[in-house]
Amino acid sequence: MSASQRLAELGIELPEVAQPVASYVPAARHGNVVRTSGQLPFSSGKLTCSGKVGSDVDPEDAYWASRTAALNALAAAADVAGGIDNITQILHVVGYVASSPDFVGQPAVINGASDLLGEIFGEAGEHTRSAVGVAVLPLGAPVEVELTCLVHDGS
């Protein structure tokens, strides 16, 4: 089953590519590799939640925010890959979690992104990953997600 068919089966639509909030592009392609810039959990142009996980944002809400951020990253990757069906493998995920000083559940939060990628791509969604706690993220977002993907060569 293709990624686009799986999205339809899951009832998920790829969002429009989020406009950069600074001087960068949402995604770039080099050969068969696409890397995205960090994507925030925007939905309909607004953050789904804001603040630090462990004090302002419940870890479960942050899990869902990381799914949203990953979906935004997929939209950016698909845009430069020529469509989501041209993404053949998720290689690496980096997830940043704005964390209160005593919060240590970053991996569980970024599981939201990893779980979504697995639901869409199956085995091709298996990836290496880093889940990093940080003091603050742009615009007060609780999470930020970056993807590195392998894509069809276009021939």
C-alpha cells in the first residue's frame, strides 16, 4: 500500500507546507536524500499548544503535538520529493522537546512522531532517532521535529 493510500485509510491529510518563520527553506533535497528544517506543531496556522513539557504542557498533549510536527515535516519533505509516494524510507528523526528542568520523558514525547511515521510507512518508517530536551523552542512551541528521508531518484 502506498503512503498516500495509507494516509487516506488513516483519515489524515497532509497539511500545506508551513511557511518559514525565519531565513531558511522548509526542506532541501540532495540526490536521493531530503532533509527538513525543524517543523513545529502548527495546525490551521496556529500552534496546537505552547510551553514547556512537564510544567505547562502535559506529556500526552506533547505526544500529539509531535505527531502534528512530524506531519508538517512530511508535508515539507513530500513537497521537494515530488509527492509523499516518492518517499521510500524515513532515515532519521530529530525531536526537540521544550522541557521543564525535571522532565526526563523526551523519548515518550517524540514517540508521537515515530509512531505516526510507522503507521504511514510501515517498515519503511523505521528510523534512527534523537530526542533532545531543550530550554525553549521557537514561538514557545513544546516540540520541534526534523526528518531525513530517502526518496526515489526521479528516473
